[in-house]
Amino acid sequence: MPKSPGPGLARPPVKSERRIWKRFPIYTEVWCQPKTKGPEEKLPALVLNISRGGLKLVSAHKLDAGTLFRIGKANNGNRSTAALSARVVHVAPENGNMWSMGCAFTPKLDEDRLQEWIALADKEP
């Protein structure tokens, strides 16, 4: 009878993709405004990707998991467009004293709103 491999030799389970929504890379500069801060405090960040369910941010400013915030893209000077609400789900340190934050939209985006954000990113200089 063949021996089964010991626990140290067993293959790790394959990590399956759990995301429901397709992600789109957009690499666009945004502002984030934690709901606990005043309207004048907008923190700069970069969106790396976006989906109907959420987005990935990178910033020098850390937002803790559970933080509710508004996010918008500066357009034509200081006028903002397409502001959204989101919640930080997880945070991880990045190189260069930066933070990576996975965020969930509250509520989820509809397809039109998602396409609006993708189009805004395409119009960046």
C-alpha cells in the first residue's frame, strides 16, 4: 500500500478568486474625505483599480479598516465630480511609506456609474 505524504508534503489548497465583480485598472488621482473629518480635509490618493463592488487605493495617508469615507476625482481645477461613498475593508503597508487599502462601495455602483469613473480616468492628461 503506498504511503500518503505527511502533512509537510501536502500541497497547499489553490486560492480561488472570490471577487464577484470584474476589476478595471484606472490609475487616477482622487481625494478621500473620512466621514469623521471636516469638509475641508481631503486626503490625496491614487486609485489602482475599480469594480462595481469597490476599489484599491494607495496613499501616504492611512485610513483604518472600517473607516467610512467619500471619494471623488478632482476635475477642472477644484471642482469635483462623481463623488462616491466607501468603507475601508483591509489595509496593508506598501513601499515608500505608502498604504494600500481595499475598499467596498456603500452602496455598490451600478454599471453606468462604474463606466463614468472609467471614462474620467481615460480623460486624464
